[in-house]
Amino acid sequence: MASTTKKFSLHGKGLKLDTRADIEPYLKDVDPTIIEEIHFGGNTLGVDASQALAEFLDKTKVLKIADFADVFTGRLISEIPLALSAICDALKDKTSLVELNLSDNAFGGRSVDPIVPFLTHNRSFQILKLNNNGLGPAGGSVIAEALVESAKLSKAEGKTSNLRTVICGRNRLENGSAPAWAEAFEAHGTLVEVRMPQNGIRMEGITALARGLAKNPHLRHIDLQDNTFTADGELTGLEAWTEALPTWLDLHTLNLSDCVLSAKGEVPILVTSLTTGSNPKLHTLQLQNNNLETKTFSLLAQTISTNLTSLMRLELQWNEVEEDDEHLETIALSLKQRGGKLFAADEEEEEEEGEKEAEEEDVKEEAEEQAKEPVKVDTSADDLADLLNKVKIDDPSTA
């Protein structure tokens, strides 16, 4: 009997699915016409298995989430393009699709071409996740150029782009692909979330990205952690981002940690811009490890209660923080009064993560203990029946 579930998941099972025969037992009882989510992460797919899976995907009618993160571990570089083509081609015409996740697959620059037809042809999806794929500048450019083509096709049809979220971190994109990404962002103009941390993008590339992202007025979440905004005293990157900031009136989260925002002792002009109140909805600001000193903390303290009234989480770890800095005390108190929190000591983030992990472990242990307890059956009714059976009532007629 076919399953009636709307979510089909083999996530994390560690299956090695080489052939059609390997994968078919997992597909045969699933009705593809009702599936809204499919999660295959943490398994490994060969070419034949991927082609069988593609036939299943072809039959889907209402698929919204296609999660194929980490599905090629241990595969030959010659296998990946064929398997990826089968999966992506099967998704090209899915107008219901909202999210495609291909993160944690070692594509490199050589295996990205199979994604291009999907990116250009399917203009319904909203969320693209390509994190940790080893794209490099060449592979990153291929993806970005496909997104540019997609935007052009939508415009030619008189349609607004549906693209809302792009996640492409840990891919060594570097400056080489930054102009193509900037063009893609500008061409779509509809983005609300962009995360590109740890890509080795330097000042020239950062400058280009700022100008492209500035054409997306509804951005809410930006993560450029661990890229480089300045170089040898040059501030071109900071200037471009300072100009772009006022265009993002809906900005909620900004992560610019490890971005070389400041020479030692200087207040970054970008931080000065943030304290003017030009981003009224800013909730989370992450500025760890940016050579920030007391001048910057002083400015934040002066504006925390006037121009940063929506800020609830401020992260300043691994800067030049003195334990008794009065400005940090002012910031911490202001945030605490509104239910927010300042993270300034280096160990605070680790402590918070540790507390979270401990809470999760406690919940898990409690669930396991409850599972071990024997089920208690209420036998009170049976006991009462037994007692009644033992009661002897004399018949008056025999008296």
C-alpha cells in the first residue's frame, strides 16, 4: 500500500545506493504525486540509482522542498555529473518547487554544468542552497551567470523573479566570481537573504557585491563573515557597504565578523552608519574579531538607546575588549532592559553553545528514561470486578 505521507525522508541513514535495484525498495511504497518534501541527505547515490530517483521525481506534482545535500560522498568525479543531471533535469519543470538544497557535495568547478539548465529553466523556486561545494571562482561564476540568465528570461516574459534566498558559503568564490554574483543579485532584485561566509572574497569583490546587493531593498539577512572588507588602509569596500546600508530598511541580521572592518583603534565608517538609525529593524549584529576598540564601543553605547532601538543581540567577541570597559557595561544594560543580550567576552559564545547542547542532551536523556519505564496499566476496574465476584448474596426465597 502506498504511503500517504507528504514528507519522504531517508536523511542520515548512510545508505550506499548504487543501482536501480538498491533504491527501488525505498521508492515503491511512496506515492510521488502527494510528496511535498524529499530529504536524501547523508546517503550516497550512484548514477543508476539517481536515474531511478529521477523517474520518481518526474511523477511528483506538489513537490516544494528537494533536499539532496551530501549525496555523493565517495563517488568518482566521473559519476557526479551524470547523477546530478538526472536529478536536476527531473526538477526543471516543477512549478511547485520552493527550495533546492545541494550543499555539502564536492562538485568543484568541473561538476556544476548539470545544474545550469535547472537554474535557467525553473524560475519558480525561491531558495537555493549551495554551501560547501568547492565551487572555486570558476564554478561560482557558472552558477552566478546561470542566475543572471534566469533573471533576464523572467524579465523578457514580464515576470518578477521569485528568487528570495541564496546560500553559498565555504566555496572559495574569491574575487574571481564576485562580479558575476553582483550582476546576478542586481538582476533579480528580490532577495531577502544572502549568506556567503568564508569565501576568501577580498575588497574588490566585496565592493562589487555591495553594489549588486544594494538593488535588493527588502534584504533581511546578510552574512559575509570571514571575507575581507579593507586592504592596506584602503576603504573602498567599507565605503560601498556604507552607501548600501540605508537601502536595506528591513535588515534584521547582519553578520560581518572576521571581515577586517577596521585598522587598529579606528571606528569603521560602516559602524558609524549603523548607529545613525538608517536600519530601524536591525535585531542581530555580529562584529566579532574586527580589531574594534573602545572608540567603537563608546559610539555604540551612545546610540544603543536612541538609534539602535530594535537591536537585541550584539556580538563583539575577539575584539580589543577590556573587562571593565564602561561603554560595554552601558550597552549590556540597555540590551538587558529590553530583553536582549551583549556578547563581549571571548568565551560567552562557547558557553551559550554548551548550555544549548546540555539542554538538548537533558531532553534526550529524559525521553530515553521515559521510554525505558514499564507501561502502567490501570487495573482498578478489574480488581473491583474480582471483589464483586467474591461477594455472596443469600437468596431470600431459600431462607
